Amino acid sequence: MLGDLQKIVSRNEQHDADDFIRAANQLLSNQFLYADRPVHRDSYFLIAGNTEYFRNLFAAIGWSLVYQPDEAYLGILPQGEERVLRLKLDESLLMLCLRQQYEQKLESFEVEGGKAYTSTDELLRLFSNLTGKEIPNETRLKEIISLFTRHGLIERGKQDETDPKNIPLKINPTIRQVVVEDYIGQLEALCDTDIRDQQEPEDIEPVDLPDTPTPETEEKPA
């Protein structure tokens, strides 16, 4: 792969080897990159302009490159089940609820630029209605939101001072990459499972997230 990098750099007048290494590391750290996020932009366009090289690079270490130019994002998904993140039950259920919200808003033409807008209050209402389970407390919810944000599945918006506990959320189209089509079946299966302790790790098939993410510095909302 080093030889391939040297060849591609020799044909590229705008970028050097360090730029390619930096872009690969950023994608590994974040799993998904978006063209409309300033902190992602340089790496996004470098990878998008050299997809064959990066596809081969990540394939060599067990990842598949996903490039969706129409929705202006790209990412990597693990090829082997051994690299799938082990989620806790509440994390799995909330992720499936996010997929459900995304599909509902897509059907009602409420998706803008590939992204669906919601809030934690709306998400928790759906969680309660679909699962019949107790909703996560405020601290636990923030932990889960931070996890999903680090993986690029959602973005946090600016909270309203009059309702600070209700966090605006933007569901990214990548939710459809990491949650299988049969998300309702998965949701029902998890709800029907008799689990003694909801905080024990659960294997959740539809989720393809790296198990050791390195979070980037999150962009603060304007």
C-alpha cells in the first residue's frame, strides 16, 4: 500500500502523503465524514477524489468504503462480525427508534438534504410507545446521544433556553447504513427478549460500528 500511496501522490499536485494519511485516520476515527461539515470537508473531498485508492486501503484492513455523493457523505463499515460494536439494550433500542423516525420523516417528505430533524423528547416518546419500556434517565440519554454523535449517526443542535432538556437532533442518512432493513423485526425481537439486566451488553446484528472509536472534537452549534 505504501507503493500505491507514493504513486498516487506523485500524480497529485495538491496533496502530499501526509494529507492522505490524515484523511484515512480521520475516517477511521469518525467512521463517517460529511461534505457540509467544515471539520470533515478537506478529508471528504480528498477521499471522494481518490475512492479507488481508499477502497483498496480499507479493504486490506477489513473495512468496506461507502460513498454516497448524492447525500454528500462517505464512511466505512466493518466486513467481519468480530468488529461490530456490542451495544447495550437501551442503545440498541434507541438506535432502532432513530431508524424508524428517519423512515417516517422520509415518507412524509420531512427529510432535507438527506437529513431528518427531531428532538430527544420526540425520540423518547417513540421509544416509550414502541418498546413499552422505561425511558433512559437524563444522564444515560446524554451518554447514548454522545455515542451516536461520535459515530456520525446524529448531530446535536442548539438547545432552547426555555426547554434545555429537549435536545434538537439531526438524524444523518448514515443511520440507514448501520441499521438493517428489518429494523422493526429487530425492535420487536429485542423488546420480547427476557433480559435480567438491561445494562448487560447485547449483540445487535444491524449495527456496524467500530468498537474503539476515537472521538473528534465536536463542533459547537452556532
